[in-house]
Amino acid sequence: MRDRFFLHNDDQRLPAKRSTVKRASVGSGVALRTLLLAITLVAAGCEQAAAQHAPDRGAQGIGSGGVQAEEGGAWLTFGDDPSHESVNTDEKVLTAANVSKLHVYWNVQLPDLADERPILVRNLTMPDGKKHDVLYVTTDKGTLMALNAANGKTFWAVTPKSNNPKYTKASPAADPANNLIYSYGLDGRVHRFQLTTGKEVLGNGWPVLVTKMPLSEKVSSALNLINGYLYVTTASFSGDAPPYQGHMVAINVKTGESHVFNSLCNTQPAHILALNECPYNGGGIWARPAVVEDPVTGHIFFTTSDGYFTANKGGTNWGDSIIEMTPDGSTILDSYTPENYAQEAFQNRDLGSTAPVMLPEIPNSKTPYLAVQAGKEGLLRVVNRQNLSGQGGPAHVGGEIQTVMLPDLCPTLAQPVAWQDPKGGIWLFVATLCHMDAFKVVTSPQGVTRLQKAWYLGVESTSPVMAGGVLFAATSHALLALNPFTGQQLWSSAQPSAGGSIAGIHWETPIVVGGVVYCPDETGQITAYSI
């Protein structure tokens, strides 16, 4: 299923450079004139120096106005951190006050579609001997590309050998501490490469097998790297075409050893080759961020899609369920399955079109650790991470704390975002195929926590992100910046002052790092916006 986004790409030009000076307090008119003269001379000197060194800006940082490379953190996986929060709390350059000044910084054409969210690593010493901030994407054809975040130029690109005519939509995951990046290849294996050179790092079991059926099992979700384990999941091509069984592979990155969780025929802890090893199809794990970490316990969570569910009757099938496991992927700790699981599977209303959203700790609540599960049925289900089914342990049905009906029962395929504002308020932003909805997390004096509708915006978008107190989302004809408290539009890439807009989108989603917003589109381009 492809989202209904049709966007137009206009001519673009680079933004003008700006210089800024701090305000000063002066006690006399003479002193003021002297100070202003000094500022003028210094500013002129700075502008001249900036002009002389403009070609090397990427070696010092990517933001305009002298932004240093250390500002704004990095973005190392689809959701920026192991919990896939998609919130850049380190962003100090872009704010609600200046986001309206965003303008095209650069735009490049890739050799292949990058239908995903890019990631970004900062301050890498690349083959030219200089430090750069580097964007990474895995294209549909399984090519991992490293791009200079300052201008979009390619440092290197590598494609694992394969005769597979299919595709992947999986964002890579980076490990800067070990100079490694992990990316799925169409050969059915996940590979690791040096961040700086693109050289593949072999040995200790690498590259690691993910699927024995790469022609029918698709790796659609982003990879995630958490505390020494890399998580990769599978679903299907062409609308649940058999044969396939959704599974999650937890890989020890040091040894290359892996545990395989099969959502169907779960007693087989290995890769399933064909239907004669498992008579069922389904249970795909295809949410944009497949596996997320509970930041409190360190346990991993993911959600399976349409498929048989028999675990509550002693069976081995876990379709349409939230699964909580130990980090090594060996043991199921808890689960949640809606009471209408059979109807969900029959009507193709995947519970697993998104991953569970980990809400921040909720003060004064009887259930301080909650998760929210969206899906294709147009509902939000709030569950207790400390007791998913409310019955203590896995393989039970029901037990959600709250069910919220979205307007029009519109499906959610984009990953929602939870955000804690500076005053401690907790928000949830949900992008559906019809609109965007915001909820405030409220707790009664009795300690009962609920989602309360805050605002509604009639636009459809892919997975949003929060940065600098601004909500960013890619939607039809425009990349948007919104006030998270009201939904008011603060900026759009479609406005004339932006210098050009993105093109059509499917899964493409933005990231925001160091004062720059990066977003790919369906024409195979990546566009960067900066102030």
C-alpha cells in the first residue's frame, strides 16, 4: 500500500549567509559609537574570512551562521535513539522563533530511490582527511550511500552482491564508537561497513543471515542497534504474498550470533525456509521502526501484523500482538493481543503498522509507564508496559487501559511521536493517512491516566519528528514545521521564501540536526533546508 502523496519539486537556490553579533550594554554615546565601529570592523573581517573558506564549510559543521558541529547531536537510527522517540533534544539552532527562515540549503539527485529516513553521524574524519557530518541512506536496491551533509556530495557508495530484483525500505543504523554502520543487503543478509570508507567488515559471522527467502520476505523496517544487539525484522512483498513468516532477528554484533523469533510456528527458533517447515503465512513485522527499547527496563518491544494467534490456547502463533522480549531475543516476557484479533486479521487491519510508542514517565499516575499502539484500524490502544495484558505474563487477550478512536477511523502507517514539553507536559502526535492528531497525556487526582484530544490538522504525513520545540512532518507538496501546542503552521517548504519544495513521498521522512532539516522524496532526491 502506497501513501497518497503527490508533490512537486520547484527550482531551488542556496540560502544567503548571515552573520550575527551579541547585544552589549554601553554606558555612553561615545562608547556606543566606538563599540559599533569595532563590531562593524569585526563583522566585515568575519564575512571576508567566511567567503574565503566557504568551500570547506562542511569540515567545520553544517549549520549556517557559524554553527559548530557539536550542536544538535546526531541521528544514528530511524528514531534517533534506541526507543525510536524521534525527538532531538540537543537541537539548539532551530526554534519556533526562527524556523520560518528555513530555505533550501542544497538538493541532490541520488542514483536510486531512498524510500526511508536518512541518518546522520557527526565529526567523522573522511578519506579527504577532514572532519565532516555525514548522511547515510540505504536505497531500494540495497546500496548504502554516505553523503556530505554540507553539500550532498557522495563520499562513497557500496552495494552487496545480489541477483535479487526486489527492494528494501530499511534505514541503516550507525555505531560511531566503533566506526561501523549496519545495512541490509538484498542477498538476505545484514552487512557492516566502516563509516568512514565504506569498506565491508567481515568475520565473526558477518554478514549475518536475516532471511532464507529474500524473494518473498521483505526487510521493510529500520534497523536498530541497542546495547550491542542489532535488530532486523521481516514482512512480505506485494500485499502479503506468500510464502513468508514475519520474524525478528536479534544479532550480537561482536560475535555475529543471533536469536530468531518467528511470529508464526514460534517453536522453531531458526530461519524458516518454506511452507513445509511452517504451514502458515503472516505475522509480518513492518512498522517504520520495528524494534524499540523500553528506556526503563531495557527490554525490547515490537508488534506483529495479520496472522494466526493461538498462543492463548497453547499454540505457537503470535499474529497481531505486541511482544516484549529480553534484549537477546531469546525469551518472551509479556504480550498484548486485542480481543478482536481474529477480525483484525481477517479484515487486514494490521495492529503492527506501527511500533509501540514509549511514553515518558508519568508523575502521580497509578500506571506511570505506558505505551501507545496505533494501527490500520484507526484506533489508539494505551497499554501498561509493566503488565501489557493486565493479567501478568504473555499469551493473554485484552487488557488495554484505554482505546481512542481516531477521526474517520483513518489508518496509521506512520510512527507516532511522544514528547515532553519544557514544563513537563506529555504529548502524543499521530499522523494518519487522513490527518494529524495531537493528544495531551492527563492524569486525574485519583492517578488515572488518559489521552485527551488537543488539536486536529487536516493533512496527511509520514512519521513526524520533534526538534528545537518544533514539530516537523513531510506531507503532500510540502515539508511542514508546526507549533506542537496548537498545530499552527510555522513554515512550509512550499512557501516562496523557502526556495523550493520536496517532491512526492511514500515512506520518506525528515530528520533535523544542527539547524538543518533533511528529507528525501519519491524522485530520488534529498533536499536540505537551513536558516
